[in-house]
Amino acid sequence: MTEIPMIPFEAGEAVLDWIGLTDALAEGHRLPKAEIGDTFLYRGDDTLLNRAAWIDGLGIAVKSATVFPGNPAKGAPMINGGLNLYADDLGTLEAIVDFHLVTKWKTAGDSLLAARRLARPDSRKILIVGAGNQGRALHAAYSAAFPKASFTLWNRTRQNAQKIAAELPGLKIADDLATAVSDADIITSATMSTDPLIKGDWLRPGQHIDLIGAYRPDMREVDDAALLRARVFVDSFDTTIGHIGEINIPLEAGTITRDHLIADYYDLDRFHRTSDKEITLFKNGGGAHLDLMTSRYILDRWNARG
């Protein structure tokens, strides 16, 4: 009987590369559209989230996350979980992959695929907004595609920004967000903000804005002016429209129309600039189909490691 691999975080990450992942995500979107389903179970403040995706030709993935808010007080991580990957032909279990490995690479890789197509290739100044764990992943991902770029970090709490800056030599800290946004070629934001942080009046021609953090119906990272000034793309219409405040609030208010959203990844050939002057904006909504594509890439690299 074949042993089912269990792919841990550090060993799994050692065999991955960001450019390879974005290529795999692009190929995954050329397959039939994914079927997606999410389920939630609750016990008091504790939550079990299961996200499942099935893509004909790629297989099945079920990613489970347990969210136990009381764990940090007990010396344990608040979020735990794993991903089960099943074969496309037989439905047999092929691998169990670390939850945090899949989530980190899926999230940053999702944004990087858009940036490789929408950001100007000569982008040299990248601003990261938000000093959470995802900020570290974004630095690594964008460094792979824009190796000559310099990075600046802005965070509400400067102390948290300094912790990341101490880990990443050359990373500068910005004190004024408006100035940092205006100076950047690429702005990638991963915050939990419910009030727009990034203002459209701060933007200048030629920039690319990458929005990751807002995932609830009440969350937004940019204001209406930013959306109206930009050509707007999303990773998936199904996981953004009707679900995420960044898109849904201005749609319901009539500030933008559905036609303002140019394309999602299932129409990837439309992800391109029409000029060096235009502003492009990408909303990263995530989704279980991206977990499936990412975990399949991880398993392929794991099996090829020698």
C-alpha cells in the first residue's frame, strides 16, 4: 500500500517557488470551472471551517481550519488545520498538506499572478500595507517577480512594522501612508480594515493596487475614488461579488456597476494593461479552488524533489 505523504510547513516550503506557483494557478484556471462549497460548525466561540473544491482534471481538496480564540492563553496557536488532497481519477487520498503552508502560498501567489500581468514590469517601488504574517509572504512573493524593487512597509502600529523590518534587511518603514502610497509603483495591502485606508486622491497614473485583507461584507481597504480611477479585476466573481465589502458595498450603492469589474481569472487573457498610465486594481478574494490548485502544485513539487 502506498504511503500517503504528510507535507509539513518548513520541508514543503523548501521545494516551492513563487513564479512556478503563479504559472500553476494560471494553468488551473484553464481547466473546467471549480465547484466550491464551504461549511461551518460552531461550539461557543470555537469554529470549524471546511472549504472544499472539485476541479475536473485536477482533483478534490478539502481544507479544514479550527479557530479556537482561547488557545493563545493556553500556549497553543489560535488557528490550526490541514488540507486533504484527493486524486482526480479515483478519489483516493493523495496527500495531507499543512494548513498554514497552503494558506500562505495560496494567498500571496493569488496576488502575484495578477501583479505579473497588471503591474508595470519596470516597477521599482513596492509598498506593503499591514504588518501581519501575510506581509512577510508578500515581501517574498513580490521579490521573486520584481527582484530589483525596493520595499516599504506601513502599519498602524509602528512597533509591529519594526519587528518585520528587523527580519527583512533593506525594508523601510513609512510613517505617512498618503506619501508612501503616492510614491509607490505597486501597493499591496493586507489589513483587517473596515474603513478605507487607501484614498483614490493619493493614487497616480501607472500604479497597480493589490487588495488582500478585506474578506468580510463590512471590510474595505480602498475608497470609492480609488475604484473609480482604476481598471478593476478580481480573482473570482463567485467569491467576491455578494461576499466582500470591497466590491459589494460600492455595487449595492450604485457607485460602480457590474461592468466595472473587467475580468476574473477564468478570463485570464484579459488581465493586461492598455497603457503605462492607467491604474490597475486587483481584489484577492481567495477561495477553495485556489487552495486546490496550490496544494496540487505543492504535491507535484514534493514528489519531484528527488
